[in-house]
Amino acid sequence: MGDLTINKEKILQALSTVQEPDLKKDLVTLGMIRDVETGIDLISFTVVLTTPACPLKELIRKECTDAIHKFFGDHIRVDIKLTADVTTTRTGGPVVPQVKNIIAVASGKGGVGKSTVTANLAMALSRSGAKVGILDADIYGPSMPVMFGAEDMQPRIVQRDGRNMMVPIQQWGIKLISMGFLVPADSATVWRGPMASTALRQLIGDVEWGELDYLLIDLPPGTSDIHLTLVQALPVTGAVIVTTPQKVALADAIKGLAMFRQPQINVPVLGIVENMSYFTPAELPNNKYYLFGKDGGQQLADKFDVQVLGHIPLVQGIREGGDEGRPAYLSDDLITKEAFQEAAENLAQQVAIRNATLAKTKQVEIRV
């Protein structure tokens, strides 16, 4: 028998003093406390986080333990199970109905490593326990098949309600769709803008994505028909801007960021990832050489009042991972792994804050 002075109501009263650090409300009000049980000098419960990639999970665990000890005494053992239910503002819909969050990864300029960042963010989110997919929206220059070692794969076709639907390729735990799976690698896609936009709509609507916590959209450089088609076809949860620290890349990143903030588009910018932030040679892992300048991403973030999600180093293993079809996050290089892990956790955090504080996502109506 447990202590009769300890009951569920009092436990919830104690836990109502613990605030979710990002959402600024207590865990009980947010409905994050479940499965409360008591035993002899034992209290156990589950905390349902807003994402399995929550960077503050251990802080929340500690504050819950401290709250229980404060109310009931230090002799009480506290058993806390942490799980996650990724938040969303979506309520189904005819297109990708089981996808909770749609995240556009963009850059104003090519060559800044946007696809590499997308692939490794997806891996980090997936390894944290989330269900993740990537839509390679670069119709003319798809790169995800190479980065995931899936160049020779083709999606299966299944019948659903009289429609032919593609089943995404699954590699390293990530669901993938790309024009690179449908067009021979040595063929050029010579299409006008409307044809590319039609192809993107098919990659979105004719794919059986299933349940996903995060669908990352790897966009081509610039601000083109593809970008407009995406925001018209899908209610985008938010956008991530990838840049390098150098001035020429930042100038184009500003254009990419400004596009999402146009009133008729109005897609929240979740943050900035600064790629190639510094060079670290394998034989000198503690050294940092700022080959492309320093703090450019932070200056951009300060100017537009957004977060820097992460600083990704320039290391040989990241390039090798992309060429070998095994994302660098899976390597033994702790510097690389930790950089992408931090960026993914911060991204998941910003998605949760966005979903709790901003209006429901909706498709953009652009009138010409």
C-alpha cells in the first residue's frame, strides 16, 4: 500500500509548479503528465514531450524530481518515463494527411550545402525517435538519391482508391522521394517552369507518405516557381535557411528568408543553419579555422530576429558521407554528430514553439 497522503491530485499539484521551458506553461496545464501511479515511497509518471528531440528533456526530468521531493520529501523515489508526441497544427486534409509538420529547407544561393544539411538533420531527428521523410524538390538537380546511397532504387507503385501512388524509398530509416528515382542519372531534365511545378505537385500528392512527424522539403537554390508551388500545394509549418558565413552567401540568404516573410506567403522562419562555419582538420580536432569568415549566420539571425539552429563545421567526413551514400551523422566523428544533433534538437524545439504560439498552417493563395 502506498502512503495515503499521496494521491494523484496532490502529485499533479506538485507537478503544476514545473514549467515547460519553451512554452512557458506548466506541464499539467499542457497535458504533458500521464500515467500517474504511487507505491511504497514511490511516485511514477510519464512526461509526454513535444518532440523526441527535445534538448531540455533532462532539465524537465530534474525539475519534476525536485518538485516531488519538495512536496513529499526526499525519501520518495521518483520514476519518470519520458516519451514524446510531436505537436502539430494540422488536422488532416487531402494532401499528406498524416504528416504532422512540413519543413522547407531553403537557401538563396547554391553550393552552401543545403542538401547535406537536410539529409543530416533528417538523420538526427530520426535517430532521436521521430518519423521523418525527405521530399527532394530540386527537380533539375536532385541529390538525395546519391546522399542516401539509393541511386539504383525506384519507388513501388500501389493502387489506392483507384489512384496510382508511389511508395517512398526507405534508406537509413528515412522515407525518400526524388525526381532522381524517376529519371536516369545521366539524363537532363529540360523543362520549363510549369512542367517542373507539375512534377513537384505529383511528388507531393501522388506519394503514400504514411505517418510522419517531420517531412523535410529540400528546395532548389533561389526563389523560383518551385518555391511558390510548394507553399501553394502544402501548408508549410516553417522554413529553415541554410547559409555559409561569407558575405556573398548571406546576401542571397536574405532573399530566401525575405521570400517566406512576404505577407502573401507568411511562412514562419524557424531558424538559420550556418554551414561550413569553420574548418577542423581530423588530426587537430580542437582547432577551428574560419575560412569563410565568422559570425555571418548570427548577424543574419540578429537582423531578422530568428534563431541560429546550429553551426556545422567544414570537415572532410561530411563530404565523404555524401559521396558514399551514408550521411555524416552516422559516422564516428563526434564533432560532426554533435553539430547536427544540436541543430536538429533546436529545430524540433522551434517547431514545438511555433505550433504552440502561432496560427494553424494553411496553404498560400497567390493571386497574379
